[in-house]
Amino acid sequence: MSNIPKIVILGAGYGGILTALRLQKELNYNEADVTLVNKHDYHYFTTHLHMPAAGTDKTENARVSISKLIDEFKIDFVKSTVVQIRTQDKKVILEDGTLSYDYLVIGLGGEPETFGIPGMLEHAMNIRSINSVRLIREHIEYQFARYKREPHRTDYLTFVVGGAGFTGIEFVGELADRIPELCKQNDVDPSLVKIYNVEAAPSALPGFDPELVEYAMAVLTKKGVTFRIGTAIKECTADGVVVGDNEEIRSATVIWAAGVRGNRLIEEAGIETMRGRVKVDEFLRVPGQENIYVVGDNSLMFNPEGRPYPPTAQIAMQQGVVCAHNLVASIRNQPQKKFEFKNKGTVASLGKGEAVGLAFGKKYKGRVAAWLKKAIDIRYLYTIGGITLVVRKGKFL
Amino acid sequence: MSNIPKIVILGAGYGGILTALRLQKELNYNEADVTLVNKHDYHYFTTHLHMPAAGTDKTENARVSISKLIDEFKIDFVKSTVVQIRTQDKKVILEDGTLSYDYLVIGLGGEPETFGIPGMLEHAMNIRSINSVRLIREHIEYQFARYKREPHRTDYLTFVVGGAGFTGIEFVGELADRIPELCKQNDVDPSLVKIYNVEAAPSALPGFDPELVEYAMAVLTKKGVTFRIGTAIKECTADGVVVGDNEEIRSATVIWAAGVRGNRLIEEAGIETMRGRVKVDEFLRVPGQENIYVVGDNSLMFNPEGRPYPPTAQIAMQQGVVCAHNLVASIRNQPQKKFEFKNKGTVASLGKGEAVGLAFGKKYKGRVAAWLKKAIDIRYLYTIGGITLVVRKGKFL
């Protein structure tokens, strides 16, 4: 048995994989044992999932094998599901084993936050993982085939997306693009298909630039999306949703894209959370537990105006880099570095050739914004997998 | 208004389309008004449906626009669904209109015969039309996606095909071929997938050459099909089937490929039937109603040994040719021709590169039989659509 410190990273999402990759680079030989634990043997691009969900791209293009990203001579990889985190014993219980740690990085995926809307957890699907977007895609295709056998069931051709944030908006853009193809393949009149995007907040893309929001809504409305903004979903049932003033939208397909909360394992471990997210210290640590770092969806941080940063890929990646730095610093008894989010811009795709974005202090629309989105995605591939990964996956973006 | 006789053909399946094409060729200008009525604006290749059903070929390759087959200067085409046949008024009531006729050709599609098995009509799917095979294909793909989200539901990966006649055998062959691809796309272990082919008769392909049956079962067993021969399905439920001695096979996908009966519109018209099929006279007419011909699935004829001919594409096509001849003869007051079935051979495909067949008094197996099947399909394309259709669709067979 060695005396070198053990670092366990839970989750190979944006935060976890960046932490692993940076540790791999910064740690000296035998300075620490690093183990990455992930439910699947692949990392996936959450920012790309709206495409395979709508069927406008293959699932395969939204993921990459973890073995292609990490150097398995330097980092151990365990494919397993975390069952419990035992902070007092410094142990992580897996479905099929136990790992002990000196330092823990929690980069587990968040969970859908349904704000207590009855039936939402049971009846709606989520754009959250490779498996969940496969289900959405196959479910949608299945509804077209079912409709041809039961033409009175127009609810098979009605699609409700709850939430007009980035995920909801990007998904309806892709879905609207896919509809003509699905209609053609199934001999369905496109005018029968309805896509509703329902948002409780008074605006789509809440908090985003109003001019770009207006542009985005105009583009999507033209593509056939019906917006119901400032309209709360009251209930989700097997038959559809009830919105606003008890209006029923009958639909066999409800996608919930409105909220993310932290992973339940964290509160079950006795760590204090707000909606499952940990209000980490400025070094990304759990307050009072200096050997546990939290990155990504489970980490709660506030901007200078005191508003929480939304959980995005961008912030998770930046956290991963700082987390790795601070882990190395801890091991070397060097000072921790403060995390400061640098907003490098935000782009929302609106389907083929259309997007809206804010970057470098400027607004972008249309084709230019779509290219910007592509550039960001390619930059990410380069960051995690170098030019090889750009060549393998970049052409599909 | 003209005095020339009106011929109405119901259904553009093998029998109806052959009748139409031959009338188009044999009738002189203004000798008769011919109207072809069909539910869809396309003709489809029933003998090819097992492929799009399993997803080993596109739906598009199993159909052709009726407008590409018939000469609309010579034959009227009405896309509509027949609601009622009124023989006393010589009228056909359509969903959206009425047609009167002097001569009627009933070439409507048959219906699944479930032999009163409880739940079969409600819970099983059928390989009977473009729409029904689209449903099967999408349903199967959906089950793989569902399984990944609910891995305890092994019934999502269990497929039950009722009937090991030609349709059932050809379908399980294709499905077994498709499984590896579906497993790969969905990260599913292929050993978890089960395909059951259940047949009540004491043999698969009842009535076919025993040596070829044995070969077919060996090929399909090797591909992963589990046969339950001499085993009746007692009940079909939302959870699967109950077979033999109250054994339950849990399955989310049951395909009923075991029986065909005649179209219910015929018995509703007051015409005498056996399982919905009309025991036609030797000229293909309804006994006692010399102006009504029945071809295809609804026509019941007996071989010299007194056994009914099974409803196949081959017999329907031959009936179409004789039916057209007899219609022309009736109009010209010439004698009717007797229908005699000439068996030109039978080939059952067993998936990619494998088949069994009887033709020219010989037995064929393996790749040669698969080529024979292809040759038969190409010959059919040539018969109905000439070389143009062979070029357009033939490459996909």
C-alpha cells in the first residue's frame, strides 16, 4: 500500500473530465493516485444533445469514449454507478465496489428540477443523457408511425416542451427542422404537427438580451413553434399538460427542459445543499470539508450581483481547471486559487444555420452566430481531445 | 353520360393492380370506363414488407406510386376508403363519395385472422401494410431506447412472432439480422435479446418441403431465433403472451403473422363467405353474381386435392390477369376463361443471403435460393412497371 494521496473524481461530465485531464497534466509521477468514476464508459457533449434528441444528428456524434480522452497509465477509470458518499469514512460506495479517497471531486450530473409539478417526473422525458435523448428520438419517431394507424390521435403529433431556456429553445429549433423529414417519411401532413414551447417566466431565454430573444422567437415561430410564454405548466399527465388557466394541451410527448437541481447523493451524504446544489467556497470546496470539491451542476456560486450562475458547460469546464489546480496545490501544501468565472460568451442554436449569441461584448444573429456556436464546440473538442478528436467529431457539429 | 360499361376495381394490391394493368392493355378505346379505388396513392410489395418491418430496408423501397404504374388517360384512380358495397344498387360507397358500377372487382386487402385468441387484435401488430410495418419498426427501435432507461424491463428486449408460416419466418430472419445493429446503436448486450417464433402447427412452414423446413430452422436458430413449434398462443396481453401449458413469455412486442381472413366489407355486403373469403366460381366470380369478380386475399379456391390455395402474391397476380381477360370477354359477349393456378415456385427468405425455395421441381437453399427470391421480385417489378421500375426499385431488393 502506498502513502500517496488518493483523489477520486465522481462523474466524467464537463467538470469531472476537465479536472481529470488537468490533473493528468499537472501531477508528477507518483504524486497522487487518481481514479475517475463514471456510470458510462463515455463522456458526452450535453450542449449537443438537442440534436440527437430531435434526430437531426446521430447519438454517436454526441459522445466519446473516456479511454480516448484520458491516459490510463496515469488515471484509473472505473465504470460504475455511485450509490453513496460516506464523508466520515472517506469512502464512496459503488454499485459493485467501494473506493476510499483522501480528496473527492463531486462532478456528478444534476437531476431534473420539476418544481413539484404533479406528474412531470412520471410522464415527461428529459434532455439529460445519451440514453434519455435516444428515448426522446425513438419516442418521437414512434408517434408518427402510431398516428398513421390511429389518425384520430392528433395528440401523437403534438409536442410540448416545458421551458424556453437554452435547452428548450435549442431543442425546439432542431425538432422544427426535423418535422418535414418525419412527415415525408410517414406520409403525414406537416400542418397537423404542433410544437408548443411553454415557459413560466415572462420571457423566453430568461436573462438573455431582449433583442436576441425577440429574434430567436421570430425565427422559431416561422419554423412552426408556438410559444406560450408567461404560462406555467400546472400538471403533466399521460394525456398531455394542463397550462395557465386550466387549458389542456393533449400531447403524447412532453419534454421537460426547464430546470436542473443537484444530485440527490449529495444531500444524502449529509452535505448542506440548496435544491441539491452545494454553495461551495471560493476554492470550490464544500464549506467545512476541505478535501471535497464540487464542480459542475452540483456547485452553486454567485455572480458579483449576488445572482447564482446557471449551470452551464462553460462554468463547469472552468471549475474543472481550477479544481485540478487546487487539488495539486493541496497535495503540495501550496495556497488555493480563487475561482472566478470568465464569461466567454453564450450562443443558443435555433436549428440549421440559425443561432443567437453574445460574445466579446457583441450580439450575433443568424449564420454568423451559428458559426460561432460551431467554433465553441470545436474549441471544446480540442481542449479535451486535441486535434484527433476535432477531426473525428468536429465535422458533425 | 355514356352508355359504355363501368368497371370499378377495389384495391390496388397484387390482384387489383394486375387487373387494372391488363385491362389498360386489352380494352379498346371507349370500350369501358375503368376506375381503380385504393386507400393509399401507392401500391406496396407485401412480399417485401418483412424487411422494412425489421428495419433492414426503407419503407420507401416497398412501395410505388400508383400514378407511376397506371396510365391515367385510360384508367381513373380514386384515392379513398371503401365503406360499403351495395350489390343491389351496383354502388360502392366511399368515405367521400359514391361510385356506380356495371362490373366490380373486389381486390381489397384481407384482415388478420386471430382465431379468437383473446387480446391478439388489441395487443399484437401485423405485417400487413406500409403503415403497419412502419409501426413495427418504430416500435422495435423504441423498445431498445426504453430498455436503456429501465434496465429491469427485459420484456422490452423480447420479441414474439406468432406464426411460422412464410410471413413469420421471413420476418424473424430479418429481425435476427437487425439485432446486432440495434444493440450496437443502443449499447445493449446482444445476449439479452430474445426472439421467439411460436407456431401452433406441428411444423414451421406448414405444408412446405420437410428438408427445407429443417434447413430454414437451423439457419434461423443459429441467428438467435428460438422456435416454439406445436405450441399454441393461448392469450395475448399488454405484458406478452401465454403459450402452451400456461407458460408466460413476457414481451413488449408481439407480432401476429399467423393468419389472414377476408375483408369484412364482403360479408357485410351480404355475399356468402368462409372466414371472410368468397368461394368464387371457376371464372373468379361471386356465385350467382356474374358481374362481381374477387381476386387476391378475399378469393377462396381449391387445388385438385380439395385443399384451399393459400393467399399469396403469386395466385393474386395470376387471378388479376384472368379477371381482366374475363371482364373484357363479358363486355364483348365472349366466353369466360377458367382460372387455373400455375405454381411457379415458392421461396422464403431467411435474412441476408439465406433462403429456401421450391421451383422448377427442385429444392434450393442458401445463397442460390436468395438469388431466386431476388429474381422473382425483379420479375414482378418488370411485370407491373417495366424496366423503369426495375431500375428504380430493383437494386434495393
